[in-house]
Amino acid sequence: MSFSLQGVIPAVWTPTDADGKLLKGALRNNIEAMIAEGADSLLVLGSTGEFIHLTTEQRKEVLEAALEFAGKTPVLTNVSHVNPRVVAELGRHAKESGAVGVSLLAPWFYPLNEDDLVAFFVAAGNAIDLPLTLYNFQAMTGKRLTPDVVRRIGAEIQIGGLKHSAGEMEEHRELVEVGKELGFKVVTGWDTHIPEAMALGAKGVVAGLANVAPELIVKIYKLIEAGKVEEVREPARQMRKLGELISTLEFPHNVSAAMEAAGREVGAPKSIMSSQTRVRYNALRENIRAVLKDFGSLR
């Protein structure tokens, strides 16, 4: 299947029970709801999908389930890991299972010089027979994929796309220019600032908040694509309001609270949640429930 990284790409939440078992019914319901609202493709097991809490076998299970539930909608999967052998294993599994592409973060924890950072992505690209989306998230990895690094990677392997999260908004412009040179598209991870990112050349959004308000994100994207600048102001304001609210709680608990507010089943927390955080979680859920009701988005 030929695939182009663009449009609205929900970063799918991974619902699990208290024992870490995948809640397939909840995953199906959420995926089907986002597709019904107009998602162009799906990204599973990204940051919002809390891949870091899952074993390699669990990640394979989640991907297989997502592919089943997505039907004809294209599915990408995040294969990020600090161990390049696990990256290659997950990449091979993605290919065999029917994913249209993979995304990959820079390895975290240990420092890397630029040469070794480039070599890491090149090795992954050579090991995985699928389009490789570079996942630029310096806030989480401590490593930034600069335009020069991306050019060096692209000189050795085919880059399927790039997702830019965190950093500075203006960085989208520089990465978009590299994408034009090398023949790939850039999407943003800033789902609360889609108009700004697309004005800088981004071709879509990987959106964690699509688990909460997919119809709002799809509406914003379509209005921008249609050049309806005035009409996009109000839905964009609503997204910024949602972003302001969720910023009062740490990620990814904030996404979970917002999903509960929207009537989604999120499962049990994968990390320890203190009683103090639970109080803040519950307050955020109720605040977002009220805001979504005002937006006409309460399910």
C-alpha cells in the first residue's frame, strides 16, 4: 500500500487493565470512533500510546489488534527502543502484520554524538522494509534531529516522513525545507496549534487529543486545507482552550482524564499515580467535561 504522511493522524491511546492486559473492546471503540470522524490514518504505540510501559510482545499484540480494528484505514506503528535489535524486530513485525510505515525516536538516556545518532537511524532504515518516519521529540529523548542530521540520514536511506513535537514552532519551517529537498512531508505533533504549524508547511498532525475530540481536529484541518481562514478561528480557539486545560496535569495522565471526560474507556494507569495526582486528575476530567459540553462534543 502506497502511503503519504499527511492529514489527521490520531496517536492512539492504549487501554490496559490493572494487570497490563490490553482492553481490546475499548481499543476497538476508540479507533472506530476516530475513523468515523474522518481520521486519515492512525499511529499506534507512540508517546500517547505509552509504548514505554509495554513489552515487545505486548507492542506486537497492540499493533495486530489495531490493524484488525482499523480495517482499510492505514496504520503506522512506533518502533522506538534504545536497543537497535528490538527496533529491527518490531519493524519486521510491522511489515509482516500489514502496517504502512513505522516511526522512530532517537534513543534516550545515554548521550550520543551526531555521527552515532545518524548511524542509529540509518541502521533502522536498512533493517526495516517500510517507510521510516523520523520522530523528533527532544523534550523526551534529549536529542534534537536538526536539519543537518536529517539531511545526513536522508543521504543514506529513504525517509518516509517526519513528525515534529515540542521544541520551537519555527523549527517546522526548517524541517519542511529539508523535506522538500529529500522528498518527504512533515507533520506536527502540536495538536493545539495546527494552523500555526501548517502555515509553516506542515501537512497534517499526529494528534493525541484526537482520542478526545477527533471531530474538532478534523474540522480544523479541513478548513485550513480549504483556505477558510476566518472559519478556522473558532475551532482553533477551542483546541487552544483544551490545550490550556490539559497542561495543568502531567502527560499522559492529562490525555487519559480528557478521554474519560469525553466518554472513552481508558483502562488503568500504567504508572503509579499518587492520591494527590488522582485529585488533580478528577478535577481536570470534570473541567474538560464542562468545556466539551460547551463545544457540543460530549459523547
